[in-house]
Amino acid sequence: MSKNTGANRFRKVDVDQFNEDNFQDELIEDGQDLGPNEGEVASLLNQNKHIDALKAALSNPPVATKNQAVKDQAAQLVLRVLLAFKSSDVEKGVNSLDSTTLDILMKYIYRGFETPSEGSSAQLLTWHEKVFAKGGLGSIVRVLTDRKSV
């Protein structure tokens, strides 16, 4: 038989802090707007360094801010970079990214599908195909279940 020791240390754990209703995302204050450096990305695009422009555009995504204008501006910048690629260079661009950056890119691809412009859907489907080929189904699942949007 087990012996009752009368230990009550386990009762000091506050289980309410782990309640999902009390969970709050760590958000950066709106005064510290994040986002890619638009001047640097534009400069790289003008020099036809599309892969470097893609890396620069994806380097600092504004996922932690609530400021929708910053998110919109970053999305437009990334979409401009994606649409600047030739279809033959898309795979080179995707292969130059790591898995975390691929997930961020997939978020921007879905964001581009939300607000299509003329001719962008075909290119975004090409990007989606190449990112899916490298990142697999896990990339799509991570993007769709992530609470932090771009």
C-alpha cells in the first residue's frame, strides 16, 4: 500500500495561468513598427538581384504588430518582389530560403491570393507550387494554423 505523506506542495501551482482563455500573445507596441526595409528591397530589385530582394523582403515580417497599415505595406512589397521574378527563376529563389522563411513566404502567397491583381494569380500559383514542393504539406499546415498573420 502507498503511504499518505500529506504533501501539499503540488497545490501551489496556479493552473489558471495555463487556461487558454487567459492566454495573450506577446505583441510589440504599435510604436515599434516592423517591416522590411523598402528602400533596400527597391534598390536590389533595380539591380536585378531578385533573390537578395526576396530575402530582404522576408527578413523582417511584421507578424507581431497590430498596425494593419504596416502589414499591408509589407505585403505589397513582398508581392512586388514575387511578381518581379521570371517563371524560370522562381525555383532558384525558393531553394535559397530556409524552412522558416519558406513558411513566411507561404503566408505572403496566401495573402496575395486574398487580394489578387491582374496577372498575379498565375505567378502566385507558380510560387505556391515551388514552395509546396520544397516545404511539403507541413508548410501549408503551419501557415494555416499560425495565429500570427502577415
